[in-house]
Amino acid sequence: MIYFLYQQLVEFLDPESGISSFVNVFRYVTFRAGAACVTGFLLSVIFGGRVIRALISLKVGQPIRSAEEVHQLNELHGGKAGTPTMGGILFLGATVASVILWTRLNEPFVWVILGVTVSLGGLGAYDDFLKVSRKNAVGLSARGKLLAQVLVAGAAGVYLCYFAGESTGVYMRQLFFPGIKSPIVLDMGWLMPVLFVLVIVGSSNAVNLTDGLDGLATGCSITTAAALGVYAYVTGHVFFAKEYLFLPYHPGCPEVFILCMAFIGSALGFLWFNCHPAQVFMGDTGSLAIGGLLATSAICCKQELLLPLIAGVFVMEACSVILQVASFKTTGKRIFKMSPIHHHFELGGWKETQVISRFWILSLIFALAGLVFLKVR
């Protein structure tokens, strides 16, 4: 919106005037990205207290699983019962507002990422509502949630590959492998939307599984979004993408960079209230939305195959659940004390703050490892 106003205003200003020089900063991607980050942070911090009070007044308290269900974990987390959930609406609202303010709204990538994020956030909100209304940790059925995720991801994939413009469609249907200059497949056809579904649904559920400790998923999502933001910036820069780093190029990716920065600022503002001891939980409202945002951002800058490395903590959490279930069903034995794996370390004697801090460190390492592939060609 501000970029549109800048375009209208610059037509009426004298190019030699000081005002014109000042206004011109609004056309720079880096300026708008920084402004989006600050705007998202301020919105989250300013409205955070009000959102928390509203959730408390609505009695949207987080149900905690009983001692019969989780045994020792109930002793560690029992005091969190009643903490307001659905806090994801705070950073979702701040992110959307910041993106609308600072991005070019004629860019399809922006609307696709926002569409996936808001849709999955709405799905998560409905799931949270069912849990709160039933006063237990059981919300939507796994099958129903998965079907809705597939529909949202499939719609995004089909649109990007076939309805976002001819050049964008060609770009989106190409498959790039980390470390290789050229696409390994020039046109994946309908297989590419299928891949997008796997990436978006997998990412959404992985973040959802990680959201079990105060600030854990929020902190890990910030480092992941930062790495994806770097990829989005260089992918949308002609010199960096084509002549220096040999990355796939698309002129719409700078707006994805701004979107990532808006999310980072909003998430940092949410972390102000979500850090231990948490005043609010993001709930499925936030975790499903974050997974969708990260996955779709990676897809738009053609780093969907690198996302599992950049988002290594989320992958680690999801794999721990898969391995635990597979082991128990096949051998009757558990690999971990409890899954997801952050609970395994809790039950092993680590304090909650230790688990969170160490997983944040791991998330930063994974993000930096992913950035190594910027130059490995």
C-alpha cells in the first residue's frame, strides 16, 4: 500500500527537491523490509496485551493432557493449564497488516503465501476452538485436518504452476537441486503441485509438533524465516542470482523477502509474550500458519528441497514422532522416552528453558548450514 502511494506521489514531486529524494527510499527493497520488520514487531507488542486479555475473557485456556495420558509430563506442565491459547492470531494479524503496508500488492507470490498462511491459520483456529470447547486436547480428526491441508496446499501449487502467469509458471515447474546451477528437470508438470503439497503439509505439521514448549516453535521459525529471507532477496536480485550465485531468478522474490521480514518482526513481538513462562500460546492457529508460510516462501524462491535442512529442528521433531510410532507398532518398544523429541529431553532431566535454548541454537546452526548452499555450485 505504501509502495503504491509512493508511486502516486512521486509523479507530483520535483525530482530535484529534497522531499523527492526522501520519498525515493520507499522504492528500496531493503528499506521496506526493515520497515516491515519494525512494523510487525510494534504491532505485536502494542496489541499483545490486549489480545491476551481478550483471550482470557473469552476463557480460551489451553487444555493440558491428563496424568493418565502423559504421566510425568503432566507434573512438569500441569501449571500451564488455563494459559490462553490461539495467540497465533496476534502475529498473524501483525504480519498481514505489515505485508499489506510495505509490499507491492500486485505480486502473486505475496497473495499466495498470505492465502496459505491465513487459510491454515483458520484451520488451526477451528481446531483450537474445538479443543477449548470440549475442554480436552482432542480437536479436529487427523484425517479431516490432513484433507483441509492438502486442499489448501494443492490450490496454491496449481495456481503458482498454471495460473500465475506464463513466466512464473515455467519458473515454478522447474526443479532445482541444492548445489547445482541449472534445474535438474525443466518441467515437472503436474508432479510439481504434488511436491508442493508434500512440502506445505509436511512443514505445517512439523511446526505443529514442535509447538510444545514456551517459545520453542516461535524462536525456531524466526531463524528459519531469516534464512529463507536471504534466499528470497538474492533470488530476486539480477546480479546475485544470475551472475554471482547462479540461483534461479524471479523478479517477484524481493517481495517474499519483505514478507519474511514482516513475519520475523511479528514473531519477535509475539515471543515477547510467548517466552518462558508463557503468557500466551500460539496454538494450532499459529503453528499450522507458520508451517504454511515457511514452506510457501521456500517454494517461491525455489528452495523447497533445501527447506528440510534450513528447518532442521522442525524435521527432527517430526521424524522423532514417525520413528516412535513405527518402532512401537513393529516392535512394541519406544525409542524415546516420549515424542516429539523435546519431551524426551525434558523427561531426561533437562529443564524446559535448557531444551528451548539448545533447540534455538540448533535451529540457528541449521539455518546457517542452509545458507552455505548460496555459494556451493
